Amino acid sequence: MLELLQVSAPKDDLLENQDSILQPPITPEKQPPPASTLSPDTLSLSPASPQHLMCSSEQMEKLVFAGTKLSASPQTSTKKRQAPKPRKPAGPARSPLVRALRPLQKRQGPHPPPSARVKCILVLISHSQDFLNGVCMNIIHLHQRKLKYYTGNYDQYVKTREELEENQMKRYNWEQDQIAHMKSYIARFGHGSAKLARRAQSKEKTLQKMVASCLTTRVVNDKSLSFYFPPCGKIQPPVIMVQNVSFRCSDTTPHFIYKNLECGIDLDTRVALVGPNGAGKSTLLKLLMGELLPTDGMIRKHSHVKIGRYHQHLTEQLELDLSPLEYMMKCFPEIKEKEEMRKIIGRYGLTGKQQVSPIRNLSDGQKCRVCFSWLAWQNPHRLFLDEPTNHLDIETIDTLAEAMSEFEGGMMLVSHNFRLIQQVAQEIWVCEMQTITKWNGDILAYLKSKLDKQTHDI
């Protein structure tokens, strides 16, 4: 796009400052260069008659932003320059070039520094403590229908909250001691001598002021949960044997997910499966459960082993029209008493009306708790858990980790929650390149190695 400018003054008449007043025209003896020599760095026009100057926007930017100064040596004259007259209130007319360049400068000025740029706001809900520590700079805690704001990541939030609650309890206990002391004094000396009665009245007024100024409330802790997996007993190894197993999705698919796989699983094996998406972690659990059949090879299981599998879509198998209490009574008819079943369900955080409400009215996290109560009371020897933390909050995840650590049987875990893996897994198996490799180290060392590899590849 071209800018058409009407210019009536030569370059030599422009002062070094863009806001200067026009100077008188030069003498005819000094001839300007021809118009063909016009460039972004040189500007000269014939003073005899004004001309129209065709100049592109890029040339204008160079004139303003590339460090080019719109200046020339001031006109030299033997006559003494007269002092400028004082400006009128409206001010003298400015150069048309300067007036034309100013909107361009405002419109296409340089980028602001990073500190002046608009910062975006990200609001997220996550149950991954590692993710919150790496991303968040502020935490909003929703408790008893109130929002409380904390600065820092999740670990800093936990530390700050503990300190504030400790101070709150100290002040609460101090206020309660003061109130008990004043009430005792008023009851004892309120009807005694005049001197003691006046003191009692003074303490009563002080007590009223304390109550009116809102006393410190007692700290209300979050509802505690206690997941529980019953004892499963012992069975002789080997529990599961995988012998030369190969698997592909169909006969028409040339790609094998696993090829010539060999491994053994005992009752006390606690494994976390890690690897990229599509490497076959969930597929391995389905093969071990018998939901999928290997293309080649054999999988042998102990005749008495019981396996409980939790997967991401288990909540879809619940009967939504039944309540949790009715569903559990239907699944475990050997438990005849409702009160006994209520205690079982209550271990997993479902209490009161939640036990008798239709499952479709429960939240995703509450549906997961129904699934865990159903899974635990199957009394399995081994737990196969595929992404068990998807709808669980951080406190519930910690409770689940404690229950899994105390479980007598074995476990195979597929999860992206590395904190849970660190708490419960004793071995790390890496699924990639159509096989399984045991990792010599913990999950943190595995993550560090992956990060170093990505950095090296970059």
C-alpha cells in the first residue's frame, strides 16, 4: 500500500527534531538533486513548485524506526537569524511529512517489552500434584462453600495451609480459655462484694465485646477416607506365566504390539507399566485377564487366582437406576444385613443420602468409589488397575495409595500419576518396541532419563 503525501518543503528545511517549525525556503542558487535520486534515506524536492511524493509504507517505517533522522545541516547564511516569534495558542503549522508519519508510528511501532505484554490467565482443575507443582502459581481452595486463595504451587499451598490452621487453632484455644475463665469469674463473684461485682461486670462487658467481634472458629478438617482391601490369602507361585506371546489386533494388521514376550508374575509382584501411548500397556492387562487372546504363544494362570481389574470405563458398567446400596446388595447376596453393607460402602467415602441415591445422580468421583468398593469385596489376589486416579481428588489418591501399600496381594498399575507410582510400585516395566523391559531404578530416574533423551534429540 502506498502513502500519498503532499510535501511543500525540502529536506534541508527540516530540523533534526521532528516537531520543529518550518524554516524559510532555500535560495534559488542551491539546486536540489533530481527526484529520481529519492530514497528512504534522502528526501529532496524542488522548491520552485510543490510536488506529490509517492512513498511506500516500508519506506515510512525505515524513516521512523530504522534510526534514520529526518535532518540535514541547517541552512548557512551570512545574515543573522532573527529570534523566533512567540507561538500562538494554536501553534504554528507543522511539516506535512511529520504529521503524516505520526499515525504510522503509533500504528506500527516496535513491540512492547515482555514485562508490558498482556499476560494470559489459565484456570485449571487437576488431581495431579506433580502437574500442579509445575504449572500453577496460585491455588484456590474450595472448602465449605467458600473460596480461599493461596500463592505458590501445590506444595507451598499445603505448607501455608498447615501453618495457618495451626495458628488458627492456637488462637481458638486461647479464646476459649479466656471465655471459660471470665465465665467462671462472673459466676463466682458476680453477686459478692461491690468491688468484686464491679470487676465481674467489667469482665462480662469484655466477654460481650469478644463475642460481638466474631470469635475464631475451630478448624474443620476434610472428611477422611479409609480404603480397604481385605486379606486375600496365599497361593503358590507361579501365579501367571507368559510364554513366547505375540499379539496383533487382527490377522489383517501387519504390526505386532507384542512379539515373543516372556515374563512371570508372582503373588507379591508390584509392577507399574510405563511407556508411550499405544505401546500396549492396557493391552497387556487385557491379555492377562483373558479378555484378549494372544496371536501366538500361551498365558498360564494359577487355577485358584482371582484378579480384580479396574479400568477407565468401569463406571459405565454400573446400573445407574440402582442406588450404591442396592447395587452392592445385588452383587454380593451373601451379605444379608443392610447395615453391614452400609459400613462397607462408607469406608469408601459414600455416606448418608449418597448410599440410597440413584447412581446416575452421583459425581464421577463418587461413581469411582462405588467401583472400588465393588472391586475390593471380590477379595482378589491381584489388582490390575488401569488409570485408577482419573476422577479421584488428591486426598482420595493418597488414601488409595495407603490401602494398596497395605494390600497383601500383588498389583499391576497403569497410571500417569507418577506420585502414586512412586508410593506403591516396587518395579518399573517399560512397554515399547514390541516387548517389555524391566527398568533398574524408580519412576523418577525413568522420567529423568526420558527428559535427557528428548533434550539430546533436540
